Amino acid sequence: MPSCTTCSYPSHTQFASPELVGPIVSGEFDRAQDPAWRESGATTVADYARWCGHLCGATCLRMALGAEAPSLFELRDGALKFGAYTVDAEGEIHGMVYAPAVEYVRDVHGLDARVHRELGVAGIGEQLDAGRLVIASVHYAIRRPHEPAPGRGGHLVLVTGRTADGTGFHFHNPSGTDAATRTAELPAARFADYFAGRGMSLPGRD
């Protein structure tokens, strides 16, 4: 997938076919029928269908790592080994869990990743100004910014920079339903309506 013309980081979706994200998240299309599922790196379509809806964090990491990043499911497997994703006794998937995710990024990818359990929008700006990227916890409805925000947190996006005027954020959304919501910009105050005030950061490219 080509790099973003604004920030130069790749724009990836957690579902293998970007054009199907909208129908998949609305429930109109069965993710197990995604014709591009093999491109995710999953070994079976069943594994892909079970996990793809949970891999916004791994997709953010894949974008942050750039063109040489492993496949989405290679990142999933690595994160699983460190406990950044867990599966409970009922088979429910949980994650991405920040502390083990940071350990995974540090140990395997050699990057100075950090957990931010309390991070306001001003803190995001400080991280960006320091040359870092922020994987931020937001509500998935951030892809519908024209509607009232129904809550905060539960989904992860990669914030790669400030807007040109310095008052907002440019970010990549793994579950954006079209080009405008996959690589998006919002004023900081509007971003805050969706933001849970936590996340993780890692170095940007020099």
C-alpha cells in the first residue's frame, strides 16, 4: 500500500481488503469471505476471521514500523508470545495490552517504546514534537467525526503528526472505511472527544 502523502507512513487496515472495511464493520459482509485474507499473513481463513477485528493495535505497530514491517499476523504472533494479546478460558480475545506490547517492541524490534497510562491531547502533542509516534486509545466512531462522539477508548489509531496549522492531529485509522478516514485529521479538541487519555509511544523515523 502506498505511503501517506502527508506523513509518509503507510496506511494499513486491520482487514485485508481496504474496500471491504465498511461492509465488514457494519456487519453486511462476512470477514471470512474476505478474498485477500492471505495477504494478512494468517495461516487459515478461520484464524483471520477470528482475529482481524481485534488487531487495530498490531496494525498501528505495522504502520509505525514502515515498509519493512512483518505481516499483520506475524506481529500478532509476536505480540501473543509476550502477552500483549491474551485469550481467556471462554475463548475471548483481549488486547492490545500496553505493558507487554512495549516489551515486545523493545525486545524484538529494538525500539524505545513507552506506555502512557495518563496522556492528554497536550501530551500527544509533546510526544509528536519530540519526534515520536503515538498509538492512542480512541472510540472506533472516530471514523464518523460528523456525528456526536458516543464514548472514549476501545480502539487504537496511530497519530503520526500535527496538522499543518499545529492545532490538530494527523492519524491513521486501521478501521477507516474510506481514504478520508484511514488517513485523517481532526482538531485536538475534537480528537479529545474520542480519546481515552492513554496509549503508547515509539520513535518516529529520523
